[in-house]
Amino acid sequence: MTQLSRWPCARYVRIVWNARDLSLREIARVLKPGGVAVISDLALTEASVHGLTKLGLAATRSAIVFDTFPFQCIVTALRPLAR
């Protein structure tokens, strides 16, 4: 069982380097209120946090994850619940 399979609607999306902004906009567009997006990346995680925050998501970046090789950072973005 993979880590993602614990979530009922987990999807894997590959973000293409030259289309990062487009990919982040698509993540923000399809994420339901209360939904969470998790991005694992080797670099540009601060750019992902900044881009997702500009799109209205609450985004944070983890410290370096040493459980993987090469080491990566995790970006977590939450779509706030609608009021």
C-alpha cells in the first residue's frame, strides 16, 4: 500500500518543469474546499509555495526530507473550506 492510497481521492500528477505555473494553477482549480495537495520536489519548493499562496491556497514547505534519495522537500497546500 502506498502512502497516497490512504486517501480516497489521491491522484498523482507530474509537474513538468517548463509548465510549473500552469500545473500550480490546475492544482488550485481542481482542489475542492478542504482538499489538500502534496508536492514532493527537489528544488523550487519556495516558488511552489509562493505560487499556490497567490492562488488562494494555504501553502507550507517542510524541512528537507532525508527518507528519500535524493533528498526532497514537501509542499502542502490546503484549499480553505467555503464559508
